Amino acid sequence: MRTFGSTSAFDLSDEWVAVCGDWHANVGWVRTAAAAISRMMPTITTILQLGDWWTDAEYTDPIFTDAGISRVLVTLGNHEPWDEIRALLEARPGEAARVSEVSWLFPRPFRFRVGGREVLSLGGATSVDRAWRTEGRDWWPAETITDTQVAAAIAGGPADLLLTHESPEGTPVREVKQVLRENPGGFPDAALRESAESRRRVTQVWDAVRPKLLFHGHMHVAGAGKTPDGRAVISLGRDTHRGNVVFLHLPTLVTITPSLKLLRDAARRKS
């Protein structure tokens, strides 16, 4: 993986953006999502992607360009080639790395502005399936959110919008609560404890910067909820699943979540 430049700041004027959950390098789904965005919301030129990205720009850049998407801004997940990514990001600390004509990878943390909103990105998460992966091939310790990253995220002050891969602890999202309660993947107790610690770190940031809205992926379920104090959390579905694509209106922070059928139909009409 190589870079085509870097930047320490984005200040975008977009009124609408698309927010997308995990893609897992699924180029077929990226093609569907991009075509649907272009058909349904043709003014959107920016995608905020929430990790488990791991795509190949050779295949995805033409897809995005054809759909009128000029930038994909990635809040990294846990299932990423972290050995390569960490080297890129450490070469220019605090700067987003441009890894293709379209795609940018954010360091942890990273702040930027879009549509007049202060946005904080804090990527990473703990892999609960680590026991079935191999370190250095499809799992790397660098995925973990550190206390240093948490402190840096908090030091930047309040934000309107928080983008994470990991869910916060104490989530108000019913669907995420169910996954955490039932452990349908049968993950080991030690992995679940590490996952809980990862969520605790996200919550430290969430409670300190107090965004009106938090988006995350990772849990592979779509849902939304509000805390008693009015903060909203939206969990995005994974590739090919309901709720992987959400349209966000920055001035109001209102969201539109098209059904999976609508997305697929729109993609077919675009093609």
C-alpha cells in the first residue's frame, strides 16, 4: 500500500454525505452501494466509511468515479491490514493518508469539518474472532484503541458528530444490546472481556465530547437509539445487509436509511 499525499485537515462544504458501515473488501457490494448513492442522492460526493474497509483502489476508484463520488474518508476498523496502515500513518503523524485518487485513511483520532459540523473520527476495535485468526496475516494488535488515543480525542474538545468502528458501552441501540447479550458468534470469554474494554474506551470519548450523533459499524446490525440526555447512536449493518448505507443531512443531522431493496433497485436502474 502506498500514499498519494496526506492532509491534516478537511473543511468540506457538503450538505449531504453518505455514511457506510463495514465493507470487508466486498467490491461487488461497493459497486452496488456507490451506484445506489449516485441514483438516489446524485449531489452526494463524499462517503464517510466506518471501517473493515480493506479495499483495493485499483478496482474501487473507477466505481466511485463513475458514481460521482470524489472522496471516501475512512474511519478504520479492526479487520484492516494494520501493519501497512500503521506504517503509512506513522510516517506523517496526525495526517490522513491518501491511498488512492479517492480514498483517505484517518489516523486515531482525527478531526475535520463537513457541512459546518465538527467531526471526530476514532477508528479501531477489538477482534472478538481473534482466536480464529493469525497474527500478521489477518489480525494485528494495532487494531486496539489505546488510552493515548482516547486522551488525544478528548483533548480536542466537543464535537457534533463522532465516527467510530466500535460501539460505545451502554449503547441505547436495542439491536446491538441483543448481540452483546446473546453472543451469537460463540466468542470466547476472554475475547468478550477485551471487547468490553474497547467499548469502554469509546464511551470515555463519547461522554467527554458529547456529540449529538454517533455512527458506528463493527456489530453487523442496523439500529438506532437515543440516550436519556438526547444523544443519538446509529449502528450500521455490514456489506449486503440492511442499513449499510445511510444518508446524513449535515445542517440538521437528520438521517435517511434506504431499505436494502431500494438500494439494490436503485443500483440496477443506475447501471
